[in-house]
Amino acid sequence: RGHETRERETPKRVSGIGAWAHVTAGQGPAEATRSALVAAWTDGRTLAAQPSRSRIGRPRALHRSVVWCEGIRTGFVSEGLGGWHAGAMSAMRVLPMAEGRCGAAVALGVAPNARAGLGPRRRGRGTCGGAGRISHPPCPILVSGRRGASSSSHACAASKPWRENDARLVLENGAVFPGYSFGHTSSEVYLAEVVFNTSLTGYQEILTDPSYHGQMVCFTQPHIGNVGINEGDMECEKGCHLRGVVCRHLSETVSNYRSVETLDEYLKRQEVVGIAGVDTRQLTRQLRDTGSLVGVVCTDASKTDAELAEMASSWSILGKDLLKEVTCKEPYQWRDETEEEWEFQAIVGGGSDTVATSKAGDLKVVAYDFGIKSNILKRLSSRGCDVTVVPADYPWEEVLKMEPDGVFFSNGPGDPSAAPYAVDNAKNIIGKLPCFGICMGHQILGQAFGGTTFKLKFGHHGGNHPIKNTLTDAIEISAQNHNFAVDPATLPDSVQVTHVNLNDGTVAGMVSKELNVLTIQYHPEASPGPHDADVAFDQFVQMMKEGKGVLEPKI
């Protein structure tokens, strides 16, 4: 239990394997910074190790354990953190190594304060998979206690307990982040703007959000892929819009009753690259301090970091019109109903006069598709709106011919100033019909008012952004995904800023009572836990039903 080196005389039995261990106290707590490593030596068979609820001891320093048995010459080496963390073992594959005795090491991830260990305390003899009784001295092979160090010369370098880094993310400023690839990798080089997202859940909704078109997302949530991919949470029928996924840890196990495939399989099918094992905390700090940067994920070792950095610096999202890349080709009617389990009007307190069923009602809405999310269409449909979706460049004259009760301008990717056709359509519609804009639609309407937009330093991406409603002084927790914002100094006096982002003071919502227009910068349909902002859809319905005056403050 001290920092001095000594060997325990009492052997311990490994649960599910039946071998014996001698524990040697080694290095101090400073070295105990990695998850436990488990290595097994055998002549090529597979052993099944079951989870154990007991522990081998609680040494204060980093300890080493050696397990051996007679017959098949199995050795078992593990390194724990201070407190012996070695639980949660599953099936363990053991491969032959040098001298016909040694097998591959298997990485074992454990919780920082787990008390699980290497099996129940038991004295006497035991067996190893029924292979015989233990009588051999300890196997001399020990894994180095240093983080990332390789095992002794007896171990085979080709069989390591972790995935080797075979990819790297290189930013335009020259920063390099190594990792291992997953998903689609045959293109070898993948270029996109890199942003970070702080959402703790909902990675599938992020993958399929058209507003991320042309971007690569770094997830600050370290564990991604654990619930797989299902058919019910897609935000777009076209599939994944991201060009790359950057994460700390890719879950190798999927556990969700709705899952139909793994994240790795889905990205392969969608031809989207992924890179895991990246220091996402450091990458997030870099993006936060310097702003969003263009990056390249590369699996081709022959390309130098300098070449990749030059490639990244030659591309920019500024001035890119991405709306035409994600919009629909022809107008269509939205017919899908909102599933019963996603109906929550009663939760947010909508009145019966403004909350309709999920069937088409008397209100006709034309929705401009700048990259519209399916959940927005579901929210409009749940309010009793009969929605017709039109392409991003659909002429405003044709919209007026449809005689809708209101016009919706959707979310979308890219630079809003690069879509003058959308601004022109909005200018000719506002004042004639009630209008509602979300995200890109908010920015398009802001320009239609006469304002301008600017690029944010690193954008707003996540499900935990606080918004203040200046009409009611209420605080809403919102989900956001945008890189641009409306400049309030350029707006006319007839436009009132109704919502403000409390993180940086940027415009998060506007109202023009004169023109009967409502805009929201964030995603009221996303519901990142709370449903605070869902009332914006109720207000749009009231605008269409009652006309002007409903935008007055309601306490």
C-alpha cells in the first residue's frame, strides 16, 4: 500500500477465469492516470471474463498484477488506477504472441471511481477455464506503468490493446490532432469548416440537420455512438449532412431498442468520415480562442501536415450559397403526422384555441425550404397547418398565387448574404402575409428589413444556450446551430429586438408589428429537454388567425 515496491503473498482469484494473482506495488498516483489494461497470454484460445463485483485490494499507488496457471500457460496482467479499477470485463479474445505463449492485450475502459476489481477473494487452488490447477511461478511479463508505453520485449507489437492512430485532423492554422478513423475513409482527404457542439444528447439529429451542411462537428460530449442510429430521429430524409464527425471516444457497443445500425455503419453508408481518439477539449479551446477554422481529416500518411494546412486555408464558407445544395427540387405537400409521443402542447401550456391535432387544418402555410428540418414541419402540422414546402428560390409571385395564410422561412446552412434571391422573395412577401422565420429564415428576414449580417467568431452550436425574451423578461433554454447573426445597429426603428442571447448579447429574435413578422434565431422545435421556445409556433398560428396585434407582449 505504500510507494515502496513489495509483493503481496496472498494470491487472489480472478472472477470468471480462475487464475491467481500476486500484486506488486509500483509507481505513485501520478502515473495512475489511464484506464486499466488487461493482457492475457495463451496459445491462441478465447477466454470469457465476467464482470466482478469485488476487488483485489485498494492500493494507494499504481499496482501490477500477474496471473498464471498451469497447462495452457495463461498469464494475466492488469494495471489499475489508485483504488484498483478493473471491472466491466466482457469477452476477451486472446491471440498468440512471441514464444507461443503470449497473447494480445485488450484495452479496458473503466469509470474513475469504480470499485469493481479482479474477482472475489478466495484462498486455495483454482482452475483456468478448466485447464488445470495452478502451480507455476508468476509469468515474468509486465506491462509498463507509463501511459501509452508498450509492453516488454516478450509482447507482440502487432497486437495492442488500443486502436492505432491512422488519421489526423489538420486545421488551417497548422494545428494537428491525431486519432483513428471510422466511417467512410476511402476518399483519404475530407475538407470542411470545423465547429464544436456542446449538446450532451441528440448526435443523430445533429448528423442529419441540413444546417450543418459543409461543416465538420467536434462533439464536446466525449462518448458518441452508444445508442446507434434509428429511423425515427432523422431530421432530413436525405441523410447525413455533416462532412465529418470528430469525437473523443466512439462507442463500440450499441444499446438502444430503436437502433438499426451502428454510427460507424451509418457513416460508411453516407460516405462521411469520422475520427475518434481526438483530444476534443484541446480542439474546442482552439476553436473557442481563435474562432471556427477550416480543417482536413486525412487518412493518407504520404501527405504532409503542411500540405493539408495549405489545403484547409484555401477554402472558406464566407460567400458560399449552400441553400441550393440542400433545398428540395420541386414543391410538395407535407403529409406526415406528428407521432403521439412527441405531442407536448399541453406541457408548454398552449390554449385549446391555438393547439390543433396532428391533422391538416384550415391554415395554409407555404414553407421555404432552405434546409428545413422535419421536426419543424411536424410542429407546424401539429398546430393544424396544411404545409406546402417550396424550393429556396421559388418566386414570390407563385407563393402569393397559392393564397396561403402565412409564409415560413426555414433554417439552412451557409452565408445568408450569399442568397440575395431569398432576400428579394422575402422583401416582396412581408407586409402582405404573416411571416415566421427560424435560424437562416431569421437572417433572411433581417436582411429583408434592411439590416445586415456578420459571421460569429465560433458560432452557436448546442442545446444549452440561454435566451432572454425582452417582451416578458422570461429566460428560455434553447438549441442553436448557426454561424451568422443579424447586426442590430442596422435594423430600422420599426423592427424590435425581442430576444437576446445571454452568452454574447447577439440578436436572437425580432418582431415587426407593422409588417406582422416574427423571427427566431434559434430552434424552438428542438426542445433540448425543456420546451421553453415551442410557444413561438403558437404565436405564429395566432398571427395567421387574428392578424395584427397578437405580437403585443403577453405576460
